[in-house]
Amino acid sequence: MELLKKLSEAAGVPGHEGAIRAIITEALSGAVDEIRIDNLGNLIAHRKGTGPVVVIAAHMDEIGFIVSHIDKESGFLRIHPLGGFDVKTLIAQRVVVHTKDGELIGAIGSKPIHIMTQEERKKLPELKELFVDLGLPADEVKKRVAIGDPVTLRQDFIELERVVSGKALDDRAGVYIGIEAIKRAKNIACDLYFIGTTQEEVGLRGARVAGFAVHPQIGIALDTTLAVDVPGVSPGERITELGKGVAIKLTDSASISHSGLVNAMKRIAESRGIPYQMEILPRGGTDAGALQMAQEGAAAITLSLPSRYVHSVVETAHRDDIEAAIDLLAAFLEEAESIDLILP
């Protein structure tokens, strides 16, 4: 999983996805006919073929921050979020500030509990109360850091016996699954585009632009989803579970999956013995929501990777689920020409 490790540990907040584009370009070398970059930074890889125009979309950006203020006396940084955070997961985390001259490692600090009032201890922290400490004098910070510099959380990618864990599996795991499926498919029965999209975490922006440019008939978003198979959560609230297979999404806040594609994915999975589970996500959305509204509309669906602790630095996914997602997508590409898109 060296490629997934590289993708996870690389930095790319919305609007700053260049490092991820470089990794994808290298990984797809020889597997596609052409790669281009559009004005929004989307990477659009094309493998020419006959049959329906199929887009696989996986977003390159991760949730992160930009520097919004530098305290002139202390040198502490205030940060503005790019994407959705559960603030309590940020306290005492290490971060990387990406400056024009290189990287600076710092820590997210907050007021110590020892000097909080009783009322302050009862409240959840707010992002405005947190700051980044680079351990440098204020004058040095002002010389090296600029307002708008990207800030990412710092975490190693690790492989355990059955699971992998790290930052930005949302959605570097989706990028990985797409690349591996393209390479493993024995015969691709479609005109295929793989799109590494930008700015998904702030509103599906890259996919909106790319969908209009490519004009897909079928759009498949690859993303993570909630696996809430943890203590204190009833079976009906779990969304998905780790180790139970790739998730075929039925609906989320951004899209309702095309019923023909849902049926096709289920049929292919069952015929090939690929483990799968069905997903209904009550909040959140994927690039499928943008792809289905491109031009006069496209049949769209999301294949999801169950992941615990989403939007944290310890996102965790099961190896078997990753393999199931790759297998199902590769199988779909082999059968794409025969997919029935007639709606009931």
C-alpha cells in the first residue's frame, strides 16, 4: 500500500492540491492516453474507448486550514477552516504550515484546563479559541509565514493487521481505489475519464466544472463514508460497518443514486462474490451530486469505503473493504457497455 501511504501523508487542502496531482500523474503513467489540468485544478485523465462515457471521480483535497492572523507580539497563528471539523479532535494535534519557503511544524494549543473556570470546563471548545504555536519568536514567524498559507494536520499512515489508519483517507483512499481499479480491469468497456477533483470539501466545486467539461453518461464518485460500528451506537445507526465490504450508496444529502446503477453494482458484486453493503447517509454528500447535474444530467452513484473516525487524523479503513471496492469498480468497468440505465 505504498501508493495509499504517499497519498495519505501528502498535503492538499482545498485549492492547494498540486502535490496530489503529481502523485496521481505518476501513478497513472502508461495506464491512460492523456492527462490534463483544468482551470480549477482538476486532474482529468482520459483512457479512450468505445461505449458509454464513464467518469470516475475522487476528490484530492483534504480538510485543513489557512492562516488568518499572526499575533504581532507572540507569533501565535489563528487559522480559518477549509472543510468541516469536529473541533474537539484538534486539541494538542501537530500541524504543518506550508510556506513559500518550506514547511514549519507546529502544535495546536488552547487554554489549559488547570486555569479554566468551572463554566469554561463544561463547554466544548470553539475554533476561535485555538491557535498554532510554531515555537518561534514573533519576528521570525512574520518573516516566514503569510496570511493565507495552507495548514494541514500532521500524521503518519500506518498499516495494522486488518486495517489501515491515517489522515485524509477521505478521500485519498478513493483516489487509490480508482487508480488500482483502472490498472486491474482486464478490459475497459467504455470511454473512461478518471478525475481527481478539487475543492470537494467546500462544496463539490471541482466536480461541477469537470462534469460539464467531460459530459458523462455515467458518473461514479469514490469516497469514504461513516462506519459507526462503535460502542454506544445501535445497529440501525451504524450507516456501515468495517470489514463487511464496499458500500453501495443509495442516497445522501447531495444525491440519490441512479437505480439502474445500484442494481448493476449489486448484480456484479453478487455474481463475482464481492462483499458489499448498502449505505444511506443522512448528512454529507459526494461528487456524485455534482456529476449527476452535468449538462442534461448523468446517471450517478457513489461507491463508498467504510471508515471510522472520519474527518480526523486517525481515519481507519479495513483492508478487505478497500479490496472489495477495487474489485467491484474494476468489474463494472469491464461490463460498462452492457449496463441498463432505464429507470423504473
